[in-house]
Amino acid sequence: MKKVIFLAALLVCSIATQAQRFALVDMEYILKQIPAYEQANQQMENLSKQWQSEIEAKTQEAKTLYDNYQKSASTLSATQKTERENAIIAKEKEAADLRKKYFGPEGEGMKKRQELINPIQDAIYNAIKEIATQKSYDAVIDRASAQSMIFASPRIDISNEVLAKLGYSN
């Protein structure tokens, strides 16, 4: 009986020692090392500022129309009031439409981000996948998004390997 218990314990221990292999990557670190990513972010920021200026200009036009309307409302006929109110509403709608066009979920901002940044992220993903396959990792965890991670040994961080695979050395 003791032999059976000993063998069972030995079997359980041997199964437990076949731990899964994990690796870490730091996506923030990797992305900061890639000049194309920084350029894409800068381009997105410039476009965003340009688009925001257009929206603010339309909003300011609507505000000016409203202020002028308020100043002269007492002297306007009912027809003129309606015309001016409609002009104000139309200008506000133009500003809202621009905001949606540029910053909406299907807007130009999202499309441009996909065009500029997705290829970089795809290349990183493919490099990580290739390294994980070569080294038989069961999982690769992003240190930047794993907020509950308290400690991880630097020896399991493959961020520099990913950069090397992409052709960037530090």
C-alpha cells in the first residue's frame, strides 16, 4: 500500500513539474523603440488638431450667428427669425457632422489609425507569435496591459527579442 501511495505521489509531482512556459513582452517599450510608430502617432496628432480646428471654426460660426440673432431678435419679423434660427441649426449640424465624420467610430480618424498603426501592430504580433512558436511558449503576456502583475523576472521578458526580430536593436 505504501508503494502505491508513493508511486501516486511521485506521479502527481511529475505532472506538476510540467509547468506551462510563459513569456512577457512590454508593448509600450516595443512601440517606443519603433520610429514608424512615433511618426504615425505624430501624423495622427497633427490630423486631429487640423480636424478639431475645422470643427471649432464651424462651432464659432454657429455661435456668431446666434449672438447676432440675439442682438437683433427684437427687430426681426417672424419669418426672419425662423430663417436665422434655421441657419444657426444648420451650422450646428455641420459642426456635429464634421465631428462624426472625423472622430466617429467609422470616421476618418479611425480609418487613418488603422492604415498607419495596424501594420506596425501586426508586424509585432507576428514577431511575438514566431518567437513563441520557436521557443515553445504556452502564453505571452503583455506587461503593459497586465495591471495586476506584481513581479515578473526579467529573464522571461522577450521584448528585446521581438525588436531584434523586427530589425530594431537597442
